[in-house]
Amino acid sequence: MSDAATPTATIHRLTPLPESFWQGVMAAPWQYDLFQLLRRLDALGGERYPLGRAPLPKFEALRIGQTPSMAFAPSTLASASRRENSQLHDVSILSFGLFGPNGPLPVHLTEYARERLHHHQDPSFSAFADLFHHRLTLLFYRAWADAQPTVSLDRKDNQRFNHYLASLIGMGQPGQMEKGGLGAHARFTHAGHLTRHGRDPEGLEKILRHYFRVPVRVVGNVPQWMPLSERDRARLGAGRRNPRLGVSGFLGVAVRDVQHKFCLELGPLAADEYDRFLPDQPQVTALRDWVRQYLGIEYQWEIRLLLRADEVPAASLQGRGRLGYSAWLGLQPKAEPRGDLVFGGEPARE
């Protein structure tokens, strides 16, 4: 194996794997796949650098070599051992390398390396080849690991796909993912909707239904009165800015609009679900963050909560109902969901 002359190489390790793990590998190496072993070392070994990215071999906890053999590999690992007076572990593989029937070197060199190793106790040739095997195998593993979304979750310092997905939804710059109270993976789950150029009501409904696990319906074209600024109001004597009757003239200080406001109807909800979406609850903040994430701040919007018919409480002393939120006077004329509570989705501006 490589580095035979320096068995006491310093390993900068934070939380090493327990020795019982290595005992299992050394006892039955054929039960482990090479990439399975390397991934576990990468995720739980506590190394400073991911395998395949260390600037020097001393930052790596193992050395990988190949057993010279003409047999077709029955398993990826041939053996594993621990060096004396060192924390380094040697892992010998069969799956690929310079030697063997599938290796790039001529067959007689595999036979020569095996003869020197087993008949002359001379590992110099195979140890020299292991210098390349170690680096080649770790680079090959790193190329595989960097292309696997699940592997990128093993270490906090190697979450490449987080950046890929964040860039895909337009949030790849530093600090953008910290905006709002939504988690990164909540956004990544709905990357298919967030990457679309056209944002339709169906997309928002699907996101909110999946995230909150409650029925959601988007009601568009909600009427509202939009205030007119002083200079946009109709007045006589405005010269060329005079409004034209039936075209651009409006009487009053506001204009009726049905294009820039929508309503989110949540429900019918159970009583506990209803309480979670009252104006002062954290779920409303998450709902607001999702609307801003999906639509920005272009539209006005409001929330309407519908309480299930069998959950509607009558107002009573020491009851669970809250005045103005979840309490109704008298008996209900008929059993149907109540949706009297409507409030703005954005906080009121002072």
C-alpha cells in the first residue's frame, strides 16, 4: 500500500468512527460496497475535508490500493486492515484499478506484481501502483458523490445540490434563502412550481395544500377600492392633463378594481386547524411567506377561514370561542361551514 514509509501520518479527525465499525469491515469486507464504505466514512468520520478533496494525504483516514489478481472480482473489497501504531486503515479493492483482467496494464504485469507480492514478499511494485490507485479511487468516488443529491446531504459543508436548486428558483445568492421563515427544503420541494415563468392559481393552491395539509382555494377578481393619488384625480382646468369622460376620468378619490386582489379560502377546517390560522398565529406568517415567494408583492390578497359545520361553537362564558374570530351568537340556521372571518394577508401599514 502507499505511504508505507510514513505509518504515523497525522490525521486531523474530529469524531472518528468507532473501532467496532472497522472491526466489522475487516472481518467481512465482501459485505460492503466500496462507495457505501467511502460514503459512510465521508458522512460520519468527522474528517476536515470530504474524501477526494483533501490537499494532502495526511488529511485522509484511509489508504486505498488494489490487490493484483487475474480473477474476476466477486466483490468490490478484498480486505481491510489497520496499520500498526497509526489510525490509518488500508482498504484493498478488486473492482477496478491498473491490474486485473479489466485493467489497462498488460496482463503479464498483473502476474508479475502478484508473483513479487506472494512469492518474494516484495510489495514495492504494487505499493507504487497504489499511490495512483488511492488518488484515482477517491477522485472517482468524489465525481460520483457530487452527482448524487442524497449524498450532498451527508455533510453540512458539501451541500452542493442546495445551491443548485436555490439557483434554479432564483435564490442562489448569499442571504436570499434566509429571507422569510420558510425552510430551504420546503422551497426545494416545490421547485417545479417556483421555476415557472407563469404563476397561476393552481400552482399556489398545490403548494399551500401540500405544505399546510388543508383544503385551499384561490378566488380571483376580488373587488377593491384603490385610492388615487392627488395628481391622478380628475379636476377641471388641468390643461392637457384633463381626463376624458368614459376613457380616463374617475369621480372621487378611489377607483373600483377587480384585477389586483385575490382571496385564499382555507377550509372547511377542524377547530384546531382553524385556530392555527387565526391572524396572530405563526401559520399565517408562513402563509404570507409562501404568497410572497410565489407571487411577490404585486397583488393585494386576503384570507378567509371556513370552519366545519360540526365544529361551529356557540358563544358562552368560559367557552373556547374568541370574539370576532371563532364565536357566533345564537343557533345556526342550518348546518354549514362558517366563513365569516376575512382578514388581510399582509400586515397593516401604519
